[in-house]
Amino acid sequence: MVEISQSIAHAEDTDDPVERTRQRLDSLNSEDVEYVATLNAFANQLMARFKRSGNPKDLDEGVERTKELLAFIPPGHSDHFPMLCNLGLVLQTRFKFRGDAEDLTQAINYLQACVESCPPQHPNYVPFVANLAIGLRTRYSQVGDVSILDEIVEICSTALHVCGSDHRYRDVLLNNLANTLKDRFEQRADRADLDMALTHYQACLDLRPPGHPKRYIILGNLGDVLLFKFQEDGDLQDLQGAASHYVAALQLCSPGQEGYVVLLTGLGVVFWTFYETQGDMQKMEMAIGCYQTALASSTVANLDHVRLLDNYGGALRTRYTKFGDVSDLNQAIQYFTTSYSIQSPSFPGRPITLHLLGVALLTRFNATGKNSDLVLSIEHLASSLQLCAPSSHERPGMLSVYSSALLARFKAEGDAEDLNLAASLCKDALTSLSPGHVNYSSVVATVTAGLLDCFEQTGNIDDVQVIIDHCESALLCTPPAETAFIALKAIRAKAYLKKFKNGGDKPDIDLAVDSFRDVVQGVSEGHVEHIPAHNGYATALQTRFELTTRHRDLDEAIEHYRIARRGCRPGDTNYVSVCMNLGNALRMRSEYSDDLDALDESIVLLSEVDEILSAASRNSQYFASLANLSTALFVRFQMQRNIADLNDAIERTICALALSTPSEEFLIHFTFATLLSVRYDEHNVLDDLADSLKHFSTAADRMPEKHHFRSRLCLNYGHALVKVAEHRDPIPNLNFAITLYTEAMTRSRNDHYDWPLAVMWLARAVYQRGEILSSTDDLWTAIGLLRGLTQTVPEGHFILGTSTPARRPLRWPFLSADATACAISEGRVELAIELSEHGRGLLWSQMARIRTPLDSLRAVDGEGWTLASEFERLSSRLARSSVPTSNGVLSSRLSLEEGARQYRLLSKEMDAVVERIRAKEGF
């Protein structure tokens, strides 16, 4: 807060009514001895009444009467410069009220003339300097020229040297000098300025002991400088000290009193900083409460009002991002708009307000898809950059947000220039940063997050390493207590995850998991990063599961998704992404462990997300919602064979394809191709199969070479080619399928859940090619693959018959039968017997795992009796259905073929009986 020294003229405000003095003045002639003194009293009384009532007529007349008074005191008169100083002060007052730059210019000219009129030893020199400093600082707030601050520091330092410790204006001079040093620190980040400002404020406070009427002003200014000090050093004691000083100042200041709004705003900023530092949502509400109370007391559209509106709007926008109440966002936009409208074109804070307004409009566009918000956002963000000095510490953050707006326009309109410029701006911002930059850590977090968003579209893997490097550099100089410390760790973890998903190696996903785990351990419930951290950690675990199929990763991922979901509610900005991720993880669990309850919960969650986002179809997450629900419906189709699910999945995938961005397109083509291939199985429409191959080809061309989905793409693409081979060009299609299956095996670890499937499908394709070409080598290769698979397939794998009905054609009895059939085709009867025995041995193993004796099953009910009897009948027949013999002589190939056929039929019946038994309670 600033303060003006007392008027220099020898007249005091009286308690007499203004109009009484006016009448007295009107009764005098200008030549009367009493006229000048009465005019002086009248001018002072008008200004005093204006301060009480805010009546602009009093202000204007006060200015005119002071000018008239100056005409009676010519140059050379002892009171000329004191009166000139008074005129400068009243013009400054009118400038603050009306914002007319001409008033400020005249005021400064008069005050400079006063300072230049007398030497430093003159008794009026110090008050002249103190008042000139206020005028110059006001000009600085309008034009932003740091050289003005240098001028103030120079004249105030000179005055301080000649100002004794008992000088009546020493406290005012110290306060104004400290204010200027604080301003200069904000621009140049010279720590010496901050330390000297703190020293001067403390000295000034000593000159205003308890009971001094303006002690509260210095307490508030000390709160300001301690807040800056905390932002520099991260010492919580400074932040706590700032809060204590603001509270102490407010205890000495009443609503309506000068400085009350400033103090409440400052306390709100401190609470907000506590929130940003510690993630304490209660502190966010306390900050908003301060701003709300301050706004109720702020009646003048001045610079203090601007600061209040900007801070209040920023807090409301942030609260919207946490809880999703659009009224907060709309109110924030209104406050920023009002703040902008009352600022002069040259106001130094104008770029910040434009930036904040642009950010809020971009936030609303992302939520609603309203294009006019995006257009205005880009316009305001571009203007803020044009007004912002190239050396400003705010510029890197502004570049990052402008980049986000351009990226949003790219997603909406597809102009590659927007995408390229967005990525370039982020990299420019990072290049301009150094550890000495003001708020270095938080700015790095903001800019790297923006570049990570750009990477989602550009796929430039080099950008991911840039992000990782800058995050690690910032972490080295960021105190763990700062919010930016957790944010940087989270962004680095996301970057490792993106690196893995776009061609990285297993160490990258391990780093992502470890990094997210570190973040999760560093935040508690209620922290601003609590929900995003658990959500990110779960995503990393789920991604690693997709690579390794280790079920503990998927189970832990679901556990952390549930933690994140407990922390948010419908309307929260994290709610949609958390529900979508949990739904996907549960769908994945149902695929790998036949958990129908998990699939039901998955579809409920994904349907809820679809319902939320369908109301704002231009929301950037709507594409993912369509794709995810489509996949879940497809899984349910595989389990229940309801064709309506498959058709619904296809329709949603078509919609998702129309909304996809270049970085997402290949996955949608892959999904669409798979769905069409499956629909061909249901209806035998060759157009579906032909379209499926086109989309598989597109997906293969666009999917990154090392993407972790590529092995699954190879499997499904190969499977579609095998189907086509039944209709045309069998050898070229089978050759291509064999190449894809081989690639899938190469890309998957042999303990991956899909690896046995790749081996089986490869063996079948090789076998089919061998039959067409009469190739002994192909037949033997197929036999070798299947023989090895029968011996190595892990227990519990879906091929063994413990998975979904959709996978029945792949179950173990058929695997054994396929191997046996290959051996028969090759005439290797001994091997056929061995493979058949492998199948029968596993069947006995399956039967041995039935949890309750058959006698107990019979005792349950009539159905149990029937199932037990059927199980015994089929077991006996399967035991006899091994490769037949006659008097120790191996039977003919025809007999073996018939035996293999019977074995398949009986195995299918046994699967059905076993499933019915397991469906009974206790079995």
C-alpha cells in the first residue's frame, strides 16, 4: 500500500460545513486579506468531503479551487512550491478516480518542479520526494517502464541520506522506497531489492509502534514482501509470517477504511498460496472467502479493484477445474472481463488480465465445445503476448497457454500450422527458462505439460525426452514442499509412460510405474494432486499389464482407480477420466479372468461417461468415451453372442473414427477392423472382411513400430487374412498371415498371455498352407509348433478351457485334436497317439480339480445327480476315445481320423458339463 504525505500548505481541515465556508468565500473580494486563507480552507474542505462521500463534483471543484489558490502565490513566494505540491496531490487523487492520464502527467510535472526547486537540505525536500515517488510509481503502473523505478530509488535514496531518524516523513519515505524496490524485484528478480525492501519495511514498522494510526499499512506491506520471499525460498515460515502480518493489519483496519480491500486481497493470496503449496482445499475456500468479502467492500474501480478481480477470477476458475461447477467458470470470465474493461491501454498488468481471460475462455471451450470461446481465447492470448515484454518472467507461461489454445484449434479444424506453432512455442518457452527464473519450477511444470499435450498430436518422440530432461533439471532445484515438486514428478512420470507407449522399451514403463508410485506416496487425501496421482499410477500399472499380463499389476491398477474415484464426484473435472479408466481396467479383467461382474460394472461406468459427454460432443474426451464403450460392448458380445452388442460397438466406433485425431486414429482403425472381421464370422458378408483388411492395413501403416499394441494388431490382422484365404489368393494371404503371426510371437514374451494364441494360429496357418501346397515341411512345422504348445501352455490359460464361451473354439481339447490331426495328416501315427494322450492327461487333471466329490454333487439336487452321471459317462467315453488299436496293431489312418473327430465332439460336451457343475453353489 502507498500513502501520501500530508499537505504542505498551512491550512487544516475544519469541522465547519463546506457550504458555510463557501458562503464566507463568496462574501469576500479577491483583494481581501482573508480571501487566500479562506480559499485554501475551502479547497481542503472540498477534498476532505470527496474522500468521505466520493462525490466527483467536490473533486473537480477542489482541483479548480487549488489551481485558483496557486495563482495568488507567485513564484518566489515561500508557499509557492508547497502549494504547487498540493496541486500535484489533488491531481493525483483525481487521476486515481477518473484515470485521465493528463491529470497524472500534470501532477508529476508539478511535483518534479517542487523537488528540483530546493536542495536536499531544505525542510520540504523529503516530503516533496515522497510525494513525487508516489506519482512516478503510479506512472510506472500505467506504462511498465522499469527505468521509472530506477528514478524513484535514486531520489528516495538521496532523500533518505539527509533524512534523520527523527524526521517526521522518514517512515513515509522508507515505505515508498520499499514499495519501489518490491516492484523492481518483481521485474528483475534481483534478490538484493527484495532483501532491502524487507529491511526498509521493518525499519518503518519500528517508527510506527502499536497505536500509530497507519501501522496497519506497513504490516500489510510486510505481508507482501514475505509472500515474495516464500515464493523465492520456499520457507513455510515466511508464508506463515505473511499470513500473520495480514491478519494483524486487518485487526487495525475497518471495512471502508483505506487499504482494507488491499489487505483482504493480500490475505486471500496467502491462503491461495497455501492451497497451491500444500493442496489444502480448505485454504482454497478461505482464499475465495477473502476475495468475496473484499469485493463487497470494493466500490471504486481502481488498480486495487483490478488486482482483486484478477485474483478472485483465477481462484474461481481453479475451483471449477476441481469440482466442475460451470457457474464458477462463468463468474471468473465475468470478473476478468470487468477487470480488463477498467484498465487503461498502457496499464502494465493488462497482459496478465488478458492472459487470465484467455485461459478461462479456453477452459470453457474445452468443457462445452463452444467455438466462439476458442476464437476469443486465441485473440486475447495473442494480444497478451504482444503486450508482454520479451524479458518478462510471465512470458514462458503465456507461450505455453497460447500453445494449448492453438492445439485446441488444430483438433477442431485440423490446420497443421497450428500444431507446429503450438509445439514450437512450448520449446521456445523452455529454451528461455533457467533455474534463476522467477517461479522457475512451476513454469517448467506448466510448459512441459503443454508440450506433452502437443506430443499427443505430433508423435515427435524427441519432445518427450526434452520434457523428461527439463523436469529432472527443475526437480534438482525445487524444494519438496512446493506444489511444483509433485507436479514435475507427475509430468515426468507421464512422459515416461508416453515414451513407452510410442516405441519405448520395458525400462520406460517400469520408470513410469516407479515415478507414479513416488508421486502417490508423496500426496495425501485432499491434496490437489491426490486424484491425478492415483489415476496416473493406475494407468501406468495397467499399461504394464498389457505388456506382461501379470495380473497383480491389473489388480493394483483397479485398486488405485477406485481410490481416485472415491475422491471425486459427478461434476468434478477428474470424474470422467477416472470412471473411464476404471471401466477400461474392469473390462480388461473380464477378458483375462472371465469376471462377468467386472464386465457389467465396466459397461455401467462407461455408459455413465458416455451419457455425460454426449451432451457436449465436442468435448475432447468424447472420442475416447465412444471407443472405450465400443470395446466393452464387443467383449460382452464375445461372451454372450448378442449381435446387438456387436452392431452397437461398430456404430460407436464409426462415430469415434470421425472424431479421432492423427495420434489416435490408428487404434480406432485397429478396433474397427477387428469388429468387422468378427461380424464377418457371424454373417459371412465378404464386404465386412474386405473393409476389415483395409482398416487393418491403415492401422499397421500408422501405428508406431514399437507400439505395445502392435503384437495384437499382427494377430488380428493375420486372422482376417486366413479368413480371406478361404475365398481368394490363398497362398499370398496365408504367407502374409504367417509373417504377421511370426512378428506377433517375436514381439511377445513367451510368458505373455497372447503368446500361446500366436503359436496356435501360426501352426494352423502353416498347416493350411502345407495342405494346399502338399508341403511336408509345413506340416512338420505345424506339428512341431503344436506339440511344443501342448507341453508348455501355462495352466489356467484360456486355451485350456477355463475362459469365456467366446473362446471355446480355442480350448485345450481342440488344441490337442489339432495337433493330433496334423500328425495323422503327416502319417506319424505314434506321435498322434502321444499328442492324444497329452490331451487326455490334461482332461484328467481338469477333472481332478473339481472341488467336491461327485457323490456330494449327486446329493445336492436332481440336477446335481444328472450332472454327476453325465460327467462319469463322458469321462468313460473320453478314456476309451484315444487312438484305437486292434490286437496291438495300430489302426488305419481312417480310424484315427474318426477317432480325432469323436474326441473333439466329446470334449465339447465335457466342457459344457464342467461349466454347469462349476455354476452350482459350492462347486
